[in-house]
Amino acid sequence: MTDPDRNLNSAPDNSKLKKEVSAWLSFSAVLTAVWVVISILSGELVTFWPAIPIGIWGLIIVVSRIVAKPGNDS
């Protein structure tokens, strides 16, 4: 029989990932809000330029999680 506390302690610490994703989502929301305001003020939908910085940051988060060594919190 396995010890439940052992499983909890051996699980990888995802607090850093949660913080990174939370910051990314906040950043995405702000940029999207700016884009909406610009589109409203211009009277037409402008090109969705926030996709570039949002996508780059998201890609960095994904690649950093893939490349990160197990047990390393970076």
C-alpha cells in the first residue's frame, strides 16, 4: 500500500508554472483590451497584433517546461 503523503511530496512543484501562466494570461488580457479599444476608436477591426507578443511569450513558457530538467524549478 502506498503512502498518500509520499505521492504529494514527490509531485513536481507547479507553483512557478502557475505564476508564469497567470502573468501570461494577465498580459494577454491587457493587450487584447488595448486592441479592442483601438479597434473601437478606429471604427473597424484592426489586425490582431497582440498575437505576436502573446504567442512568443506562450512559446517561451512551453519550451522552458519541455527543456527544464526534472527536479529543477526553472
